[in-house]
Amino acid sequence: MIAREVAQRILGQLPSQLDEPGFVFAGIGGAGINVLKLVRERTALRKLAVDTDEYFLSLCGCQQQLDLSNPISRGKGTIGDVELGKSAALLHKEEIAESLEQDIILLAAGLGRGTGTGAAPVVASLAKEKGLPVLAFLIWPFKEERIVTKARRGLDALKPQCDALLILDNNAALEVDGVESHWEAANVVNDMMAHMVERLVEKVSTAFPFSIQDEIVDFVEELPAANEKFPLKAAELAIAPQSFEPIAMDARGLIELR
Ligand SMILES: Nc1nc2c(ncn2[C@@H]2O[C@H](COP(=O)(O)OP(=O)(O)OP(=O)(O)O)[C@@H](O)[C@H]2O)c(=O)[nH]1
Ligand SMILES: [Mg+2]
């Protein structure tokens, strides 16, 4: 049911005359870019790395980069300041909008610090202004970071700008067998998210134009299975704020969102 709704929302926004849908995958901030780096090159999408951290961007190896650092963070990232992340993105609105020349926009960001949390809603809203479907792949922070309030606010800002949101929880990854550190948990999440992005793009691109709706439905329905394979406890999918209805992939790990 939800899967079909996601598919319809996305399809409803694609132009009727389309050869094959093109994807942009924007990794925003450190976590988003780490996921972006893992998506295999043969995946049919255009990668875009967006950050306020000049040094991190210079190391990411991504061909297309948007450096939001000037003048606001002077190259150094926002050090957790969400308002700074937002202002940096607003100051680079035109460049961001120009870089979103595709049919479907995928975003990845970690919530709770400055750049991903502040800039992702701006990127999503610019895509929406162009009438493009936006799917956000988000990472929920570790409890120990004590940034849940900021993460939640970021999520609230993003929800109205996205057609679908999928959240993977770093805390859940800590409980995966064999994971012994926060670093390893973060990597489990990154791998799983990169895999999901690849899978979605592959499915939609191969099916087009015949059964794109079925493929998106399939992708959403497949998530619990993917979750079993990568035994994360919480992954959620939500559609639009009005009908925000998290699906618990595993009830034990459901993130409290309200
Ligand atoms: N799974 C995973 N989580 C990460 C990773 N890096 C950071 N995080 C999480 O994502 C949250 C946001 O961190 P970053 O993406 O580094 O922050 P940012 O958006 O670059 O913001 P600033 O550096 O403050 O400007 C963190 O609080 C972590 O919980 C990563 O590689 N993998
Ligand atoms: Mg950063």
C-alpha cells in the first residue's frame, strides 16, 4: 500500500515524454559523502558531493562537487551548527539548483550535525521547486552523540520537501553480530545504504518505461528482506508529512519519531 503510494508520487512528477529517468545522487555532509563514495561507478546515476568542509571534499574523489564553505565556514565545515549549514546552502542556491538537472533526486545525509541537517532541506526544496521527485536516505545518529534533538528538527525540516524518506539507525547497527565499534557500525550502515541506492536505480532503470511503478513498489517491499540480510534493527520509510507513517522493518528497533 505504502509502496504503491511512493511509486505513484514519484511517477506523477516525471515528465510524460521521457527516454529513461536520470538520477542525481547528492551526498550532503560527511556521512552523505561517505555513502556516495561506496555506490559503484557502474550505477546509472550522477554523483554530487556537497559539503562545507573543503578538505573533506578534496579527498572524496567525486567528480562533481559543490563546495558550500565560502564565505560562511571558511572551508572548515560547520562543527555541528545546523543554521550555518542551512545558510551556507542558501548562499549557494543557484549553483545547487543548476546541479539538479535530472529527473529523480536522491539525497543522502547523516542527521544531527551541521551540514547534512542544515543543507539537505535546502537542496530538497530547490529540487521540489523544479518539480522533481526527491527521495532522502538518512542516517540517525548514535545515542552517545546527544544530538537527537537536532536530528529530529532536521528531519522535520526535510519531511515536507521529500516524497519518501528512508532512515537507517546507527544505534541499530551497533547490535549487529560482529560489530565491535561505532566505526564498524557506521560502515555497516553505509554499506547497506549504498546497496539500497544501487538497487533502486538498477531496478528503475532496467524496467523503464514498462514497469517502473512495479519496480519501485518492489524495491520498497524488498526492504524488510534487505534488512534481514544486513540485520539492522530499524529502517523506516515515510511518505510526505501529511501521511507520515513509519514502517518498522523490525518492531524492536523502531525509532521513536513523535
Ligand atoms: N553511518 C554513518 N554515520 C555517520 C558517518 N559519518 C557521520 N555519521 C553520522 O552522521 C551524523 C552527521 O555527521 P556528518 O555527516 O559528519 O556531519 P556534517 O553533516 O558533515 O556536518 P558538520 O561536519 O557539522 O558540518 C553524525 O552525528 C554521525 O552520527 C558515516 O560515515 N557513516
Ligand atoms: Mg562535516
